[in-house]
Amino acid sequence: MILVFGGDGQLGRELRRAGASSAVPLAALSRAEADITDYAAVAAAINHHDPFLVVNAAAYTKVDLAETEVSTARQVNEVGPATVGTACASAGVPLIHISTDYVFDGRKSGGYVEGDLIAPINVYGRTKAAGEQAVRKATPLHAILRTSWVYGEFGKNFLKTMIDLAATRDELRVVADQRGCPTSTPDLARAILAIVPQLLKKKIWGTYHFTGAGVTTWHEFACRIVAAQAPLTGRDPRVTPITTAEFPTAAQRPANSELDCSLFERVFGVRGRPWAEEADAITRAVVRASLGKDSHVA
């Protein structure tokens, strides 16, 4: 069995759905069921479920609020991974830990590779970088999986925000000078489940990058979402490009969040799906759910 912590998050819920559809035995625990900062709770969960692998999908992801909620962000993103890693090491169970593109400063011109120097520029990124280091220190049996711009049918994310705004506004002003690789939760969940057998057999532990295929900007991402929802809703607002300076936020964002995923593809033979195709499919699914044609989406 695969045991997932953070089972009530957007990736955790997607992993639960992917496990069910692929007949992979998987248990996804919510924070209420197992708080990753509580060693006794984590150890008890591992003991009860007796997994052959653990996935830590729990994280504090409120990037702007992290600037003031530093202690909370550290507890979830640094202390939590250390706790899960220590418990996994004690039980001899491998760990996949989910991390982020925000461990980099965004100054590189091309895609970041796994060995590039990390230099986070906001509290969220610093706590996630510390969480990575905590996992490396706690257990050698780990795969740290950095991803970026995650979106899907569950929870709160950029894609769902754009759909909501498109329903009520005639113009969306979206940042056009930050680029990255949108990654759908179905694609990420599929990749995680696909690499588990290889990790267990080949013991190819370490840090890897996985994202959707292709690079875009937040503005281009928003344009794609609006175009995909328009035939279903009849709403077609303008999507106006703006600069980061025109949209000030509490936390600084990297200008370049592109992750080079070639190592992941070489090692595991798995490549992310084109981000645009995934965005189209998920936009349609979310809109149809909002129109009452589906009921499983939060």
C-alpha cells in the first residue's frame, strides 16, 4: 500500500482518485487524520497501514500569507517533512516528498536542473527548501519531486480562479513577465504512481523535476483557460497582459520558474503531458461540474 499524507489537498485527492482508477492500493490521510508535524500520529499511521512507500503531499502553499505566517509555514513545510522523513526512516519505508520551483530565484535564463543552486526569494520558497534538506537528512530512501504551477479539479488554484473571474468580469489583467510550466494534478499523480515500482526496484533515490510539458506565462495560461471555457459558458472576457510591477504582492515571485525535466524522463521514462492540452481538459471538467453536470469536484 502507498500511504499519502496531505490527502485533503488538491494533489492528495487526485492521488486518491488515481489510485482507485488504476487499482493501486492507496490510503490518503487528511491533516485531521494525521498531522505531519505530530511524530506520534505519523508513526502510528505508518504502523497501522504498513505501506511499502509514503508520499508527503502535505504543504503550506499560501505564498503571500507565508510572509506573515512564517511560523505556520515552517511547521508544515520544514518541521513536517522532517517528522515524516524520520518516521519513514525508523520504519524502513521509502518516501516521495513533493517540493517546488520556488526554491530557485528565477534569474536563470533557461530551465533549472536538479543540481542548480537553490536561492529562494520568499518565505514559502525558503521553508520548502528547508523541508527538502530535512528529508535528505532524515532518510536516504527518498525521492524529492519538484514541480510547478500546480492546478486541477480539486481545491484552490490559478485555473479555477480564472474560471471564476471570467464568469463575472469583462477584463482579466494577468502577469505576463513570469514564466513557468503549468502542471496538472492528474499528470503529477500519474507520474508519481508510475515511478514507484522503479524506485522500489532500482533504488534510484534523489531529487527530480517533473512538470507539464512546455513553458508559458501566467498571461498565456489565462488566455488558454478563458478560451477553453468560453464555448461552455458564453463568457469571453479580454485577458490583458500586465507586468509584475503592476500587480504587487506580499511575496516576490521568480521571473523564471521553468524546470528542466530531462533527468526524470531519462531515469523513469515518463514525460509530462503538454500543459495546454491538460489545461483545456481540466477547464472543461471544472466548468461542466459548476454547471451541474458532475458532482465530484470541490
